[in-house]
Amino acid sequence: MSVNPSAYEELKSRLRSEQFLDLLLNRVPDVAFFIKDHEYRFVTGNPALLRLIGAASLDDLIGKTDMAFTADFLAESFHADDQAVLEKGERILDRVELVPTPDTLQWRCTTKIPLYDHDGQIIGLVGMTREINDSDTVYRSHPGMHSIVEYVQAHYQDGITKADMAKVAKISISTLERLFRKLFGITPGQYVRKIRLNAACQLIRESDRSLAEIARDSGFFDQTSMTHSFRSELKITPSRYRQRFAKV
């Protein structure tokens, strides 16, 4: 993708001065900040963002969209949120969502707001995302849920059951299901499947290992099970997904 090297400076020059805080962007280690233009492309991000999405450098980030760093089934969700901000001027405040890291998926709290030029036109968006921790409302009232999230991230390659997850938090299976829907908007099974699918997408993009091996190491029962999840979530087969990235 060709990138205008001055896009970042052009966007900065059009922003009201109080909206752009380089100092803040670069000195908050636990919060990932980013700015995107009206074409959904990153124009800057702080070091925390680069670490979060696995970008090698700021140059590796600028000019690219979420699709370059994120599995399709997640990138499409991010794009829909960006579209609401950029096209409608909506504000997304403290949304709990799954965000990919180089290793797994994290539950994070994300905010996105539109950026306006001096004429009141939307020219981009600014966002921030931080990992949800024990002090957040999501976990404070239900501390066992954090233990479940950590357990799944550590054991997604194993045959995790709802009973295993409930046991970690010392709650019933029915309570587990209710809390997942209440706090995260998905079922425990859907969460495990997304973790495994993200792992499989990363291995397909970054290695030449066989799909059978990738299915096994991502926690799927077999390649057929992984293919079913790809068709359900990405509307594409693992083989076609690999072909797509082979052409990039």
C-alpha cells in the first residue's frame, strides 16, 4: 500500500491544537493511543499500541488499517465502530471488547471519538484502549471472572469445558453462562472459540505449517472443527485465508 509520507503532519496541521498531545501519546505505558484518518488508516500510535498489535515500528503502522494486524472477524468489528465515529460523529465510550495481542486476545476497555478540523468537519478519529484489570467494574463485582479469562488464555490448547471454567471461579455452570453474557455479551464457549480462532489465524499468517498441525496447536479437535469455525466467523476456509495472505 502506498502511503503519503506527509499524511501524519497534514492531519496534525488540520487539527485544533488542543486535540493533539504527543506528550501524552508517548508517556502512558499501559494505555494504547491511536489516531486514524477518514480512510480508516493509522496515522500515528504510541509505543503501547505498537506492542499491543505487534507492529515493528511506527513506520510499520502508518498507512495501514486494522486488517493488516488483526484477524478478519475482529477487524470487521473495529471497522464498524470506526465507521460510526467517522461517518456519524458517534462517540464510543468505555466499550468492553476483545482486542488481539501478539499472543492471545485481551478484554480491553476502548474509547473512540471523532476529530474535527477548524471548519467542523470530521477528518479522523482518536482512540485509546487499555486492558481491563481487577479494579474495573467488570471484575470488581465478580473477581472470579478474571481468573477464568486468565485460565482460558493459558489453556486454550487443551480440551477446556464449561465445568473447568466454572471450577476455576468456584461458581456453577449456570452462573458462569449468565456472567459471561452480562459482562462480555457472549457465551463461555464463544469466548474459547474466539481465542482459538485468533491463534489459528496468527499461525496461518505467520507460518507454513500444515492446517492439521495448526488446528491441533490452536486447541481445535481437528482440522474439520477449525474449518467449521472459520466458515462460521470469517465466512472463509482456512485454505482461502492462507491464500489471501500469501498474496499480500
